[in-house]
Amino acid sequence: MVLFTEAETLRLLELDAALRDNPNNVSKNGVLLKQRAREILTASLNQSFPRQQPWTVSQVAVKFKNLRGEYAEFKWLSAQPGFHSDGTGMSEDWWQNAKRLRPKCHAFKGKLPWVFEARMKQVVGDGGPDYSQEHPVERRQLKEEELSEEEELQQLYKQQHQVEVEAAETVATNTATTVGTSEEMAVAPPPRHKRKRSIDGSEGDVRSRSSREQEREQGSSATTASDDTAGDYSRSLARSVEQSSVAAAGMTRGFQDLISIFQQQTAKCRELEQLLTQRNTETPSLVLAEQRSVLLSIARSLEQSTRATADMAQGYRELVKAFVRGSDSTRQQREC
């Protein structure tokens, strides 16, 4: 689960409800939105709340799935005798009894009224599954729907992971290809023509002078062509180095931002753990579970970013080496 602010979550539910008004946007099982609708929802959410790292389709889908789970727990809790939607008049014994019957519901203690109740009723339609009244057949159907939903979410995870891996591989491959191509483009200096020795007399001198003039002309043309080719190669290589430098700097900044976010989320997780310890809560709350899931997700992103950054740095070093070799070769040719 990923952390959304209250305003972002309310906006997510508002957009989801609007898209569900069109049956063509809903999948066959009636649980999830179709891929195109998910993309529209995610784009609209990012437009409403711009972030340095925009939400992805899979993150939004996971958040909505968890909201449905929370609403199912809330619906059970609200059906218990003595429940008050504003959270008042509910003793510690009442909460302990609710925790004994359904541990996850204890996470709502101190968080009532639940601000997402009205929106979730609008999105779910029938108010969510009533576990106390369901029959075996209905329970089986619900389980099948949940399994179908889980399969779709797993597919989203795989797609998201594949995109990240392909992006990292593309950066490394493009950098290595640039270096390889640059090395292959190196142009060897043109061979020098051997001068023919004159054999006899004036004819030899005339031939020698004519030959020398032709050689000078050919040498001048060859040198000019070589200089032009070397110049084009050097300029192309210089542009590649500059572009790679900018890309490497951007990747480094993104990596540092990701580390900063990880540190912030780690601090939040520790605060939640300390708070639960002070309350003597045995079962982790939904918020703590969400926070730990966020840390795991960021840790995986850091691992992937570390590999991609290392590959990028290696490719950049090789590109700079090729640029230095090309510059030295061009200077030596000019000196000759």
C-alpha cells in the first residue's frame, strides 16, 4: 500500500465514482476499472495534485483495493451494537471486544468519523459485502471476485516492474552502444605516399617535381578530409558526453530524492511503532501496515536505481575515455 493524503484519497474516490457511471469503464467482474479508465483516473489525479514523482496506475489500483478492504472492516464495525459513527460513547471494553472478534477493526479507534465512508458507499454501490449475512454460494462468488481482482493487480505489478527494468536496461544499453559506435567511428590517418626516386637526368627531375606537386595536392586533400572527419567525430562525441553528463546528473538527483523520501518514511514508521507500543497494541494497525509496505516499495526502487546508476556511471566513464582518446588522436594528426 502506498501513502496518499486525505485530499488525494477523496479525489481518487471522486474520479473513480465518475468513471464507474459509464459501464464501459468497468471490468467484467465489476470490481476494477478497465486499463484505459485506470490511466485516465491516474492522469487526472496527478493533474489535480502535481508531485515530483507522479502516482502510477498500479499504485492507484493498490490504494483502491486497500480502501475496499478498509470499508469492509468499517461496515462490519458499524453493524455492531453500541457503535457511533462519530466515535463517542464507545468504551475501552467495547473496542477490546471488537478487536477480539475482528482484530483489523481496532485500527479505526481514534479515527472516527471515517471521512471516506460516504465516498466508498457511492463507489461500492451496495455499501460493500455484508459478511454476517452472506450465504456459502455468495461467499464463494465473493472469493472468486477477490481472486480475479488479485490476478489483475499482480499483472499490474509485473507490468510496472517490467517498465522499470526495461528503462534501466535501456539507459545502460544506449550508453554502451554510444561508446562502441564512437570507437568504431575512429578514422585512421591516411597512408603517406612514397616518393619515387628519379632515375636519370632532367626527365627524372621533371617527374620528381611533378610527382611531389601531385603528392602535396593529394596530401593536402587527404589531410583536409581527415581533419573534417575527425572534427565531425569529435563534435559528435563531445555532444554525447554532454548529453550523458546531463542524464547522469538527473539520475543522481532522482536517486538522492528517493533516499530522502525513504528516510522520511522510515521516521514515520518508527513513530507509528512507538505509538502502538505505548498503547500496548498487539495487532499492527492498517496505517502501520501501509507504512511498512511503502518502505518495502521504496527499498525495491532504491535497489533498481542503484543498479541503473552504476550502469550509467560505467557507460559515462567509457564515453569520456573515448572522447579523450579521440582528442589526443586528432591533436597528433594535426601536429604531423
